[in-house]
Amino acid sequence: MLKNYIKTAYKVFLRRKFFTFISLFAISFTLIVLMVATSLFDHVFGAMPPEKNLDRMLGVYRMSMSGGEGERRSTRSGLVGYGLLDRYCRDLPFVEKTSFFTAPNSIPAYHNGEKLKLFFKRTDGAFWQIMDFNFIEGAPFTEEDDKNRNFVAVINEATRKKFFGEASAVGKSIAVDGQNFRVVGVVGNVPVLRVLSFSDVWAPVSTAKSDGYKKEFVENFMGVFLARSKDDFPAIKEEFSARLTQVELPDKQFNRLEGQAETVLEGIGSLFISEGTGGGPSQFILAALIAALLFMLLPTINLININVSRIMERASEVGVRKAFGASSLTLVWQFVIENVLLSLVGGAIGFIGSYLVLQMIARSGFIPYADFHFNYRIFLYGFCMAVFFGLLSGVYPAWKMSRLHPVQALQGGTR
């Protein structure tokens, strides 16, 4: 019986090619976009090396100083200054490790007369204890290197290839931003979407060209705290907020300081939705979830409408089969098998398409060092949802049509 159902479904798909194409496109396209969006999300927010401890990390990513009112109001906003982090953010309770580092800056470098563009980050020794880099050779620089202002650096695999080819880089010198550094380690390439760990070259904070950074409250630094447990986040946030109220601002034109300890997701959410509007990270997350739901719902509704139209169009076929003795259950099963087959074929196309699109994005170089991973769990969820709604959209109209009297069905009736 199942074999006959499949044969009939195959002939129906070939006879109604337009409906078949639209149904397959809706299923596969939805799954492809869902997989690409999920991979991008994982690259930014997922707990994976080198940020494998991301679920235990809080950070201070932005700071704002303001003062005055009306036309005399002064505001200075940006990343955090090392001076504020160093004086007020060390030794927070429930924190295992604390690290301060700059955002990656695009700087020029020269090799054999060729100008290269590299991303350069200055970090402390604790940075390498919080992050979990894959060292291809050598080792990270230490807290002692930062304390003693040793001109050492860690580079990524791509930078080693540009400067030294396939040869070992450890112990050799590299000129970056007008300074010479001795390479002590080489790590695997980190995708640019890993906002905390990404760079091409890492050097100690103390090797900065001047000591001016030690006095700044708003500059180009970020601070990260590795908590003992995610459950300690509220206490850490509360302590940080309390310390912020005790900060003595260096400039008299400012009398207010605004910032918070937050997760990466909260930090990025705050960039898109202003706290002053009563939104913030929670609203950003809610908006993202609603957008994802709508994205899945819209093609699903289209698929339901297509299936309903396809089934109703076959009223005369239902009438003929009922006239020759086909039961209502037999007709329902026929339409169910058709929808299941459509979903399986659409899922297979979506699976292959998702893999190819992710590989194409990775190889294009559009996102530096991107290495997208296929999330089988998310694909399975999306596929099961597509099958569920496909069945739902087919069972009801099929059952309704199967209940019609043969004469009414032959006349195209749908009541």
C-alpha cells in the first residue's frame, strides 16, 4: 500500500510541477537561511574556542562620561579607559581572572618592502589564561612580560605565512606599528566575529608607545571578568555598579559616569537598543526571537496556503476515487504521504544548500578567518518544524475533502 502511495505522489509531483517547485523552494530556502543565521549567531555568541568560557564571562565594553545641561552639556562615550579599569575593576568578588585589553586596531606593517594591513591588539598576561587559543607553536607571553615591558608578541597563522612562509616564527622578529617584537607563539586564525579574542598580532599592554593610556577613563580598552559560575553574575554586576558610583572623574566638566558589566550578548544588544528608551539587552533578545519566529512563520503560512490550494484543486480526483470505493482514511493517507515526501526532499535540498552556502561564505574571505560549523541540532529543529507544518497544512484540507460526497466532490464543492 505504501508503495502505491509513493508512486501516486511521484506522479502528482510531476503533473503539478509549479506547486512542487514552490513547496520545495519554501522548505529548502527557509532551512538554508535559518542555518546561515544560526552559524553567524554561534560565531558571535557561542561558547567556543578561544572564547570557550564565554558563558562565564562578563565584560565592561563601553563607558560614557557626561556633565552640564542643555547647550552646555558635554558627553564623551566610547570603549573603556585603562585608567578606570585598573583603579576600580580589579579584585571584584566571585571573579577568578581579570583581563584588560584593547580592541583590535587596523595598523600598517611592512615586510620586504610590501605594505601589509594587520589587526593589532595589546593584552595583559591574564588574557591568555581566560581565553583558550590553539597554539600551533610556542606559547603565550606572560604577566611578567607585560610587567617588564618585554617586546614580545603572539601572531596568528595567517600572519606567520605572510612574514615567514611555512617556516617556524618563534624567536624571529616582526615589525608592527613602528615597533619590533620577538615572536613567542603562533595561534590558529580567530574569526573576526569573535569580538573579544580576534586579532592578527597580540602584544603586551605595557609596550604602548606612551603611558597616556594609564590615565584615561574612556578610550580603547575592554575589561573581561571570568566568574566562578554564571550564578555569580548578579553579585559581580552589583559590585561593579557600586564601585562606579565611587569613581573620581579626572575632568571637572564631567560629573556622571555610565557603564555596566554585561555579557557579550547584552553588550551588543545595548548598541542596537538604547537603555534610555526602556529597552536594552532584554528587548534586543526579545526582538531577535520575534524576528526568528516571524521568519519561520511567514514561509510556513505560504506553504499551508499552497498545500490547501493544491488539495482543493484535486476535488474532482477525490470524487472519482470515492466513487470507486476509496475510503476517507485512504485519501487522507495519500495527502499525508505526499506532504511528508515533499518535506523530506525539501529538507535534503536545504541540508545540501546550507552546507554549500556556509562553505562559500567561508571561502569568499568576506568574513576574515570564518570557519562556519554546520549546526545539526538547529537544522533538525527547523526540519521537524517544516515537516510538522507541512503535515498540519495537508491533513485538515485532505480530511475535509475526503468527507465530501462523491457527486459534490466531482462538482468541485468544498463545503
